[in-house]
Amino acid sequence: MKKIISYIIVFFLLGSLSPLWASTSLISSIEILGLKRIEIDAISSILGSSVGSTLSKQRIAQDIKRVYQTGYVNQVEVFFDDQKGVLTFLVEEKKTIVSVGFRGNVEEKTKDLEKEISVKAYTFVDREKIAQDIEKLKMYYERKGYYLVGIEPVLEEKNDHEVSLIYELEENRKVSVRKIDFVGNAVYSDKSLRKVIKTKEKSFLSFLSRGGTYFQELLELDRQLITDEYGKKGYIKVKVNNPVVELSTDRQSISITFFIEEFESFDVGSIELAGTLLEYETLARKKIELKEGETLNTLQLRSELFAIAQVYSERGYAYANVVPKFDLDEEKNLVNLVYEVSPGNKVWINEIKISGNERNRDKVIRREMQIAEGELYDSSKIRDSKQSIQRLALFENINIATPRAGSDEFVDIVISVEERDRTGSLNIGAGFNTLESFQLIGSVEKRSVFGTGADISLNARIGKRTKLFNLSYRDEHFLDSDWGLAVSAFNLDQRFTSFDLLSRGGVIGFDYPLYEKGLKRIRAGISYSLVDKDLSNLSPTVESLFADGVTSSTTLSLSRDTRNLVFEPTEGSLLKVTNEVAGTILGGDNDFNKLEFDGRWYFPFLEKKGIPFLSKTVFSFRINSGYVAPLKENGRVPLFERYFPGGIFTLRGFGLRSLGPKIKVASSTDPGSFTTGNFLIGGNKQLVFNAEYIFPIIPAANIKGVLFFDMGNAFDNGESMLTLSGQRQSVGFELRWVSPIAPLRFAWGFPLDQKEDEQWRKFDLTIGALF
């Protein structure tokens, strides 16, 4: 009789075994069926049952467990033919996942979600691991503020053996912060502490920014920010406990409560500098600004610790450490400070290693390094190198580590970068301003062409007054040198109040860094331009005074840049001097010399005074001046090279290019009705001064207010531009919003010396450029 018994592992674990397994039958052969991709040896090699052994239910149970534990199978069935002694394992293989993807993720990037899961392509389907990954993804989304996310795994059949795993996502909206409370705070009000932390309550303006959205990862930062705020007033024992987060019953909003124990404030007692100071003690002492008797400011203390350590790390001591020691006098509320310095040994650079740059070549990063292999360790050079790499704007994240390289005397510099998702862009859109009305705007740009670091772009702008087409190429390191190369070709059609101008031409230029350290950069440049300019719609009288034609010129430039940010700087300056010489000797029709200066200065206001609102404000000043003169005796400066101030980019409150010298010209050529009118010819020199006070209105949305004072004008030969009598002046205010689409400026200017043909108020709106 043939006895066939089939059990899966669940029955074995429950002990539901047939007494037929008590048979003392011998196993004559073992067969493994159902395998299509797994080698038979992969299963047979782990079986405890063997040919010639007695059939054992305990051993069969262990065999089934072992087969399941391989992770390759969905189900195992066992058959035994007692007449032939054949033991058969029928195995159903798990299918292979050939790809893992996500569908429905709009707010979160696929590459970030992939980091959270353990199931990868070309692994077997494991529903338990898939379920674990779903929980990981839910936790990830909760950290991002999505408590209503829905995740459903879908296995899409490719063939009999392969599937694609797709996580179907329904992100839904983020949870909003309904209320933030503080318990135990007496020194600071709830309102003051809400301004300090990054998490914000939802308000009617939250749609302009990320304010009011819950981010779990911000809570630890908020605790530190509250601690730091108390530290400014000497509360060094303050405790900010883990906040309590309560989710509403509908899971759409939360409330957060911070519990604070303030204790007492401490003043500075004595200050001592100790440890191994070497020959740098004088330099180290200069970094200590805290004074005995004043309230201890822990932020300032932290800054001083870093500054002292930097004295040593800039001189080869890579492992320099400065530890503060506190001796508290609880009765007098004093703290005696000891700065303990441990410089360690001098260290040299072994090797510079770069990773993460898949599209950009190593040289793009390596040539920004301010320190070389074999040099003495210098933390300031490493910091400056990181800033230089950041200025490339090719990478989202840049991390520089300095691990030991075999011994305590050497370190490697390991640079890890994360490239931006897109370094090319195609933009087509429309804009509006009070000068052009509507504009059509388009651009194609590719950063770091072929991974070389060079940029190429094509731009077009078509408006009521201006039509521009421009093709440009820029390489900061031409032929892998320190020389920068810029080439451009353009076609520009402009309509001004007094004339029209069509310009066609190109420019090629080189520049060279004379000095680069940290944020400070000095560059010199030279360029050549060839432009054909055609004037039209001129009065016949004026047309006889000013010629058009080809302008062939060379320009020398010198610039100094110490701004902390290229876009919306808050500190530093940008100074630039240019001198352009055009002449027939260069193959052109026009002869002139133009010297120009543009200087911009930025000063953070009350940055270190601890006043939350004022500490985020900035004073900005600008001086723009120029002088152009003919090279030949009795020559004339071309009309299009003269100065016409006025408008949102020079003197607000006045019309675009509306200021400067005017002449009387005939407005009618009919001898019987001869009349004259004023024609704006512009000046051969210009001086413009702008002063601004910039302050935040809605910081979370990056909306700022600006109070301004503008002064300046253009002047002709024989007129002094340094006298106040000839200067036009205006005051006013602006709203500036760096929106997700483009920077917006709304300016209201009021001339202080309004003339008959001028408005008492001038409003300007522009999109796409700041002052």
C-alpha cells in the first residue's frame, strides 16, 4: 500500500502528526521537486534526512524548518512512498523582486524613501520584510509631519518567476501645529520663546511658508534653541525636558508642550586659561571676550572655545581641544571659568579623497581646495575649501571629514558630496513689471557641461520695451587653469523715451583671482566687445549730433567681494571698478573712454545685542558712479553710452531713465509752425547713492520691508556732480518677497524735490531681480 502524507510546517509546529510516521521504513532515495532557479544542492545540503536512514518525523520537521529558513520558498510539502522508500520534498519557490519603486510620492523624493527600506531589487519576496519596510516608511513620513499617509505594497507580475514591488503611496496633507505651550518659564514669556524656536503655530499666513507644519526632527533643535536662549542670560542649569506632543482625534493637528526648569542665573567670576598653551598663549587670550562680573553668556562662551581651538588647529594641531571647567558658587551665583587647552600633536595632510561626484569630474572639486597633500593641517584652509566648493552651486550637501591615515601624524581629507538632482534647466514663463508690462521669458541652461564645471545658457526676454536674446558660456577654470573665460553673443532691441536702440554683438573676457581666502575674493579681468548699435526714432536735430555704428572696445576690471552670501547678503561688501576704451584703432566707429565704480556695503544691525527683531535687520549702502568722455578732440560720446538715471534700479520715485541733462530741439520741421521741446540727452557722468534699511516682515515666508533714501543724477560737461544742488532725492519703502517662482519687488518712491512734469509718487513692480 502506498502511504502519502502531506504536511506543511504549521502542522509540525502544532504537533498534528499522523501515527503513520512511526513507521520504521528506510529511505532509499530523496527527491526535491519544484525548483526552477534554486540549485538542488542548496536544499539537499541542509537536509538532516539521508538515504539509508530511518524515516523520522522529528527529522522531517527539522528539514522543513531548514528549508523555510533559507528564505527562498513559500511552501514545502513532504511525500513518502513506503513501497519504494522514496522521500519527496515538493518546494514552491518565492518569486524574485526585479525592481522596487514608489508611486504617488509627490512631496518626498524617491531617493530618500529608498534609504528607509531594506527590501531591494533581485531579492526574494518576503512579506514580513515588506511589512517591516512599510512601518519604516510610515515612521519616516511621521517625522516629516505626515500622519495620514497610506502605503500599500503591490506586486506586479512580470512572468511566472519575477515581480516588481511598488509601494503605492497616498501622502495626504501634513499635520499642522495647532498650539505651542510652555510650562515653568518665568524669565521668558511664551511669546518670546515661540519666536526662538523653529516650530511655529499655524496661522492665516502659513500658506506663504512652511510655518505651522509639524516636523518631528525639529523638536530636538527647538529644545537646544530654548536652552541657548536661557544661556544668554546666565541660566546654565536650565533644563528643557522632552516636549509632550498630542495628536488630535482626527489626526490632522497637534499641540506641543515644552516643560522648563529655569533654576538661577550666574555671573562670571574668575577666568583662567590653562593647559598646554605652547607659544600661542597671547593669541589664545585675545579670543576671550567675557569679563568678570558680567552675566555669563553660554553662546559667547561656546564661540570663544571654538576660537581658541582654532588658534591651534590653524597651525597644524588638528586635534586641538578646549574644555571649559565650571566652578559654581551657588551662594553668590558666580561661575569661575577655566579654559583647558589640549593641542595634541602636529598633523600633516596625507591624501585628498573625493566621493559622490558621479556627474562632475574630480578636478571640479579638487581645484577648489585651498590646501594640498603634504601640507601642514590648517582648519581655516579646509573651511575655506568647503566654502569654495559651495560657491559652485553644483552640490546639495558637502561633507569634509579628516580621519587618521595610518598614524597620528597624518590625516586624509575625505570630501563627500551629494550632487544636485538637476544641473540643467528649461524655463518658459511670463513676467510683469511697471516698465515692460507683460514679458515672455525663456531660458535653457546647463551647469557643468560634461562635468567640467563650465556653464552654458540661452536666454530670451520679449516685452513691450525690450527684446533680448543672449547666448553665453562661462568657464571659471579655462583649460584647467586659474583663468576664467566668459563668452557671450546677444541681440538686444530697446525702446527708450527719446530714441530706440538695436544692439547686436558679442563679448569675450578673461579674469584671474589675485587673492582668495574664505569669503574674501579679489579678481582682475580683461574683455573685448564688438557691438553694432543702430539708433532710430530720433529727432532730426539730435540725429545730427549723435552717430551710431560699431563699437569695438576693451575693458579692464578689478573687483573685491567679501559678501557672506551672493544672494541677499547681510554682511560684507562688493566693490568693482571698470575702465572701457573704445576706438577706431580697434576697428570701430566710436571713440570714448568710460570709467565706472560700483560699491555695495552690508551691515547687520545690532547682530550681537540679543534683540530678536532688530538683530535680523540690515543696513545697506550703494555708490554708483561713472564718467565717459570722447577720445578725440571735439568728439562726441555716443548717445547710448551716456547716463540716464531713474527707475527702480537707480533712483526710485522717478521714471525709468528720466533724469539727466536735456537740450532744446525742434519738435516740428514746418517753418510755419516752428516749435521746440526738451530732449533728454543724458549725462557724461553720473553719481547715485542708495541707503536702505532692510527688516523682516514675515521671516518664515522671506518677506522683507525696505526703507530707502536715494540721491543722485547725471551731469554734463562743466557741471559738478559733487554739489547737493544738482542731486535729485527721494525716499520711500519697498516690499520684497523671494517667492518660490521669482524675487518680487514692490516699490513706492516719493521725490523730495518734485518738478512740474513729475508725479508726486511713483510705484514700480518688478519680477526676477533684486537691487
